[in-house]
Amino acid sequence: MWTCSGNFNIEGSQNMSQKRRASRGMALIVVLVLISILGMLFGIGGREDGLSLATAGQSTERNMAYFVAQGALQRALTELRDDPNWTGVTGADFPGGVNQTYDVQLFSNTTGAPKATPAGVKIAPGTTLVLATGHIGDTSHKMAGILTSAGSDSPGFACLTQGDFYLSGARIGAFDAPNGSFAIADLNFQEGMAQIGSLNSVIEIKTQAADPDAGTPARPTIVDGSIASDQLDGSVETQDPGVYVMDPDSVIGGEKRLDAPPTLSFDPIPTYLGGPDISESAGVRTLLPGHYNSLNLTNDAYLHLEPGDYYFKDLFRTFDTSRIYTKGKVRIFVGGRCATNGTSSLNHEGDPRNCELIMTKDGSTVSDGTAGWISQESYAWARIKVPRGKLGVSGTIYGDVQADSVKVTGDPDDSGAINFFTDLAEPGGGPLDGVGGTFIYSSTWTVQ
């Protein structure tokens, strides 16, 4: 029995050992399968990360190519203003970019009927399609714009309004720059050369009342020049109530009777695409033409603008001692509120023919109707246009103003002034005029 019993125990031990070996084998298989599955998962995850990084890189390149194309479109417009016979460019290096180039193609319609273009649209007679392509490495983006040609917009007025024109303690004068410098100390102020007018409203010329609390005396308005209209009798001895009213202390140089009423027209309101916010409080920065959301300069921020068109969708403000310089002819379009404050300056000591500031905000959407200000002790060497609202001026402008309405308020520091650059009244004096007149955008869109 012991033998049988022993034999039984030996067989049971052998069976258990076989079962344990089988279990260990199964466990090893399970582990290997799990390792394979994990390896596959990590492999897929790695590939997905690689794809994500590649996609992010491609997205960045596409965005950069978009801005290069946009900048190329603006540069093309600038070239056409200077030379209407400019024919485009291929493989040009984009300023400040690395491995960034652009092409510009032009397609003009000189026929009497709409003409098909490679951009997939038909353009009207007398217009030009500009097709700009930005390249970043192997990535490209295309933008197109349609240009029309307008006549000279130099009416020879320091300030001409469509409607209300109110002067209180203001100074209206004229100057030239005989040595080419537009620093204030170098300007040659010309007696009696300023000219102001309103197409549909009476010009109010008032003396700003004294302020005993501030200790400032009364400040009369002085127009060192003439009010110009086809409705005047030509003599300041008898006022013309339908054209202007003036209190006894204020002064105008004369009346200029025109053979025909002056005309005032504005470019179409552009489409604002938006973009980055530009906010600087110090230092020097160069900005390229294109679309932006807003601009906010404070303290000692100095901004340099390359030639071309700039579009600010929401806000354009300068404060403190900040300055904007231009490196050529620029146009600045502002869709929201626009204000220069403090002692900041726009186109600092530059030729007013090189800088156009267009405030397109609809004044009917704000309580006081004001679309923008040149305020406090700020300066603008520019041509300023406000087609749909009021311009408030308590700073100093060197150039000219064309607006729906204007209010100029003088200060004891002699700000609240518009000084007309007399070269603007001469043939071809418009800052953006070429042989065919001023080129303006009628539309802009993304092609690819």
C-alpha cells in the first residue's frame, strides 16, 4: 500500500509540475501579446505626434505665406502709384523674411467689356487685377486685388468739409518746406495762403472764451488765408451768412469767390480683415503693410512703416511721446476709433504727401458723431480724410483735411491748428498720384 500510495503521490506531483509549466507558458504568451499591443499603441502615438508636429509646421508656413502675399499686394499698389507702367515682379525677396519671396502679376482690362482673368473673375473695363503670391519654402498663398483709377484729390484747401465746420480759438495757416526738411523749425510759413470751405454748411468762426480758473485769456480764431466758395461776394466787409458766421474778435484774411463750387469725393470704404494687435510701449519696431486688428503705442515706442497700405479694423491710438515714421508712401485705414494723444506724432517730421490717414468709422454710431481726433499736443504730418464722421482737432496738423465735418479747438500752447502744405495745391501734388491718377482698391480677396 505504501508503494501504491507512493506511486500515486509521484504521479500527482508530475501532473502539478506540468500544469505550472503550462501556466507559466500562458503567462509569457500573454505578456508578449501585451508588449506587442503596447508597442503598437506607442508606435501609433508617435506617428500621430509626428503628424501633429508636421501639420502645425505646415499651418505656420501657410499663415506666413498668407502675410507675405498680403504684403506683396500692398507693395504692388505702392509701386503702381509711383509708376503706373510697372509690370510686376517674380521671385522678389520679402523684406525682413528668411526664405520668403513673392511674385506679382498684373492683368489690365483696356477693352470696352468685362474681361476674364486667371483668378477666376471678370474685371470691368478700365480696371487692373493684381495677383500676388507669397512663398515660404514649398508653401504658397495667393491674394488678389482689383484696382481702379481716380483723378487727383488735391482741392487746394487746408480743410474742406461736406458739412459742419466749427472753429473755436483755432489757427489755420499754410507753409512750404524749401529745404526739404519738415521739422517745425525748418518750415516756411506763408502768409495768407490757407484756404477753407464747406460744401453744405455754414462755417462757424468763434472766439474761445477765457477760463478764469485756468488763468487763460480768450482766444480768437485766426484764419491766415481765405474762405473759398462760389457763394461769396469776395469782400470781408460784408459777411455772407449762408457761407460763414464770425464773431468780432476772430479774424479771416479774406474771401475767395470761386467760379464753381469745389468738389469732394472719397475712396470706397475698404473691407477690414482683422489680424494681430500691435501694442508697443518702448523701443523701435518696423511694421509691414497689411491687415491688423488694432494699434496702441505708448511712452517712447517708435514705429517705422514700410511703404504700402495698412488696415486697422478696431482701434488706432498713439499716446505720450510715441512716434510713427514712414519709409515711403503709406495709407493708414482705420475702421474703429482713431486718436493721437499726448505729444505723440504721426509721420514724424515727414512729407505730408507720403502719409494718408483715412478714418472710416461711421459717426452715426457714436453719440457725438466723432470718428477720430488729433488731440492734446499731438502732431500729424499727413493728409487726413474722414468720409463718414467728424474729426476733432486740438493738436496740430501739417498737411490738409477732407472730412464730413470738422471741429477745431485751440489751446494756449498754440495747438488746435491746421497748417496747409502749399505743394498739395499744385498739379500732381496729391501724395499718391501717378500719371493715371490715384489707384484705389475696389476689392481684395484670397485666391488660394
